[in-house]
Amino acid sequence: MRIDKRMDLQQAARLVEPGASLALGGITLYRRPMAFALALMRRFAKESTPGELTLLPFAGGLETDLLISAGMVRQVRACYVGLEAFGLAPYFTQRANQGTIDIVEETEASLACGLRAAMAGVGFMPSTAWIGTDLPKLRPDVQTVLDPYSGEQLMAFPAIHCDVAVVHAMQADLRGNALLNGHWGVDREVVLVSKTVIVTAERIVEKLARADIPGPAVTAVVEAPGGAFPTSCHPAYPFDGQAILRYVETAGTDAFPALIDEWCLRHKLT
């Protein structure tokens, strides 16, 4: 039986419900699902939904800041949110300082352990991470356990589950199999712990010979050439430094909406 999971960006954006936890693939300024983030912003601008989102970008960048700029985000769980050499993520920094978004303290270790626990089907993953630090004071939900074999005290990081994961790929096929072409970040992991998985891809083909993301885990595939712009999608294209600088310079000014309109037009979003 022929399976075809193709959707357009607007249809895929409707798979995100209000209050959902949303994992964003890629890492910092590499292979971020920018076209999808813009489609989600467009939907919110027209319908005032979906709001109150919890973002799980692992190391967040431009895509995270975009959704925060639109007022769609209630909580962020990430070990980093910023624009690397281009400085701070302006809207994340502003809203965090104002206290209008909830920042859950995370590290690479806590996020990795939480994802591993979810993939293993258990409630937590033990680790020596955070032992001897003040981080547990900021996260009272993270408990400690005793290793029954050594008697050592360990942190028990709770499992992390997501409602929706969005990943940008180099290629995908009709069944949802997707090729990331290296530099995976935690994309393969968030796919496995999410109820709904959306893959945007530079190109959709009939069938892939190999895949980094398995089709049975994927809900929808969207053909989005240049879908990571202005972040990079190696080896197809590098990040656009001038575009990212324009974002930083226009954030919070009257010129910002025009920049977002320009990017939406580039991704054929109305």
C-alpha cells in the first residue's frame, strides 16, 4: 500500500495544539525548522492560537526567539538560547528579564537524561550530573536516589516527553523516512519521545535508500526548500549572517514586522 504523508506548511502548523510542548530540531544556528516556525507565527497572528507553548529546542536559536517574539511561548526548556557570534537572542533575553516567560533550568546532561528516560520507558534516568552543584535548588522537581548496588547518591532526572517535534531534514520520502546528513543534535531522540512528528525537508523523494529518522515515527512531511533559512543546512547552504544581523538590529523596532513578512514571502507563506 502506498503511503503519502505530505502536507504543506500551513496544514502542518495546525498539528500544534494550544499549550503543547514543542521540540525544535537542529542546534543553535544549524538546520533549524525556520519555515515551520514562521508558519506557526502566521497562524497565531490570524487565529491567536496556538499559544502557551512549552519549547524544547535543546540549544535554542533564532527559531525559539521568533516564537517568543510573537507572544506564543509560556515556557522554555533549553541548555542555551542565543545567536552564537551574533549575540543574545533579543526577545528571549527581554522576556526572561521581564519574567514573562518561564525558564526551566536545564543543562545538556539533564536534557539528555530526560530524553533517555523517555526512550527507555522509565520515569527517570539516574546520573552523577548536578551532584555538588546548586542546580537542584532551582529544580526541586529533580529528586535524588540511592544506587542500590553502590549506595551512591545520584540525581534522578525525570523523563521528558513532547507533544510535537519538528525537524528539518535534507531529504524525506513519502512515508516520512528522513535523511539529516550528519550533525544530528538530539533530533533522532526527540522524534522517538514525541506523539506527533513533523519533518520539513529540502526535497521529498519517492523513496529513500537509508534514513536517520524512521518513517513509522513521522506524522507529516513537508517539502520546504531553504526551510532552514537564515540558519544553515550543510552542505546545501550556510547560514546567512547578514539576515541574522538584520534580525538582531530590527528586533523591537517598527522595521521588525517587515522583516518577518519578507522571510514569510521567501517561504511562500501569506
